[in-house]
Amino acid sequence: MPIIAPSLLSANFLNLEQDCNMLNNSQADWFHLDVMDGQFVPNISFGLPVISHIRKATQKVCDVHLMIEKPEKYTAAFKEAGADVLTVHIEACVHLHRNIQEIKSMGMKAGVAVNPHTSVQL
């Protein structure tokens, strides 16, 4: 069954709580939060403090997609901020298996994203 997870990057940041309430009352299943560091990807989005505040306004799963370098340094911080699902990029992880084990050991679900240019051949 598909999961509907609107990205909060399309929210109105001047009315973020209002947009969170709208999603809470919608048929969306999850909140999708794209975290970009300006290094792994050229854009910069929001980070831990914003996610902590969003988590206070949400009643649904928070799916956090890390588009950052060295995501393993921040696993515990994103858990503390309220992530239920933590997705890392295979290209950003030196030891992907270790990263996934750590995410799961903290009680979160783990996801792996793959950039379009990355080969999926083993």
C-alpha cells in the first residue's frame, strides 16, 4: 500500500505550524523532511532545531531524508529531534551497513536513497 508523505520543503515557513496542522488533518500518512547541508547537495534546507519544533506540531510519522555528508555523525541528534524514519544516501556513507544498524538500534526505521547517477549494479 502506498504511503503519502508530503515534503515540508513546500510548506509556507511563515506559517509552518498551520501547514503542519493541515497535514495532521489530511489523509497524508507521514511528514517528509528533506535535510540538505549545502555540501552533499548544493541547497541548504532546515536542520535539527526546525525538526524539533515541527515534531511538536505533528501527530504523524516524521520521515527525515538526510542529504548531508557524514550522516552517521548525526544519527542520535535526529532521533532526539523526533525522526521516526531516517533515510541516508548510499553515496554519503562509508559504512552503509553500520549506519543502518545504528539507526535501527535507536528504534527508528532506516531507509537508503540512491542518487540517479549511481549505478545499482552489484
